[in-house]
Amino acid sequence: AQTVTQSQPEMSVQEAETVTLSCTYDTSENNYYLFWYKQPPSRQMILVIRQEAYKQQNATENRFSVNFQKAAKSFSLKISDSQLGDTAMYFCAFMKHVLSGGSNYKLTFGKGTLLTVNP
Amino acid sequence: DGGITQSPKYLFRKEGQNVTLSCEQNLNHDAMYWYRQDPGQGLRLIYYSQIVNDFQKGDIAEGYSVSREKKESFPLTVTSAQKNPTAFYLCAIGTEYSNQPQHFGDGTRLSIL
């Protein structure tokens, strides 16, 4: 079974600064996907960024980027130029690669990091 | 997400009562999931269904039941056997794409009166 660990229950950052959220995982799989989800106070789950394990290049989506270290099983999220709207719970999630697709795309979530962006 | 509807948004249960949470989708996807979210616990999988008339237990199925009689609907019943039902419940549908594996509903907050 896979496990996902987020060691920082809460973090805070000043507006416009950079913050990094940590995530480690444990798996015996070689092919898998990693995700960061954002859950703002509205409680809606929003996909922020994704990384395929077979890709060495770190994923980037505008102000969000990841540092994927496959050997270390580490998948941190960096938020640059933090904005007040980034205040949310952030969940790291793991999904192993399956051949048959959609019905078997089960996610394993970490416990989350509550990020507060201060003005 | 406009394709997934969870209702009601807030639900109250008296001790000893069963309650049913609704999850409906109009995206024609086969897979549907129920998660429970507690503070400091992340999302934990309760049940999932890969096809109509079939479903499997997740990690914390005790005290819950589901049905999947129609592709569009995957209701979750919180039974009186669930001793600590107060939580936020999220329904999700599985997509065909590994880069966006699940879409989530807006959730139902269940509280005990």
C-alpha cells in the first residue's frame, strides 16, 4: 500500500513571498503520478499541478512548481509570489499507473497542509 | 464542478438515525468515489464504484453503505452504526485521463444534533 506524508500541518507566508510545502511518499511502484490539490475555504477541491514519475523535468504551472526527487520519494510544492487567494489547505496525492484507465484511478492523499497568506 | 452535484450542502442527524447523502453526475463517467474528510486527516476513501451494480469498500467503510443502481447516481448512507459521523463528505467521479484523475463535488457537511 502507498502512503503519503505531509509533515507540515500549518504554514504561513507573507504576500508576495515564496513558500515550499513538503510531501514524501512510500511506494514500490515505478510508474505513478503525483498531484497537489488545493482546497480553499469554499471546500472545493482544485487540482493545482501534476507530475508523471517517468518525467525527470519538474512540472510548472504559472506561480506553482514542484521539486520531484524520485529516488528520495519527495514531491514538494513551491508557490512563488504568494497571493491572498492562495490561502487554503493543500493536499499531496499519489496515484499508481494503471493500464485500464479511469475506473481504476484511485488516489491516496496526505493529511494536508494549511497555508495562510498574510497581507 | 458543474458535472457533479452533491446534496444537501448541510445535513443534520439525530442519534440512531440513518441519513443518505446524494451524489449525481451528468458526465457519463463509470467510476465514482466517496471520501470522508476530518480535520488533520486528509481525505479517506469510504467506498468506490467502477460500474453500475458494483462497488467496493475503501479504507473506512464500516458504518456506511452505498448503492449504484444507475450510472448517474451513487448515494451514500451513513448508518447508525457509524459512531462518529460528523465530518465533511466529498463525492468524486473518475475521468478517463490520468492527468486529471478525479473531479470532486462541492461536498456535504454532516453534523450530529
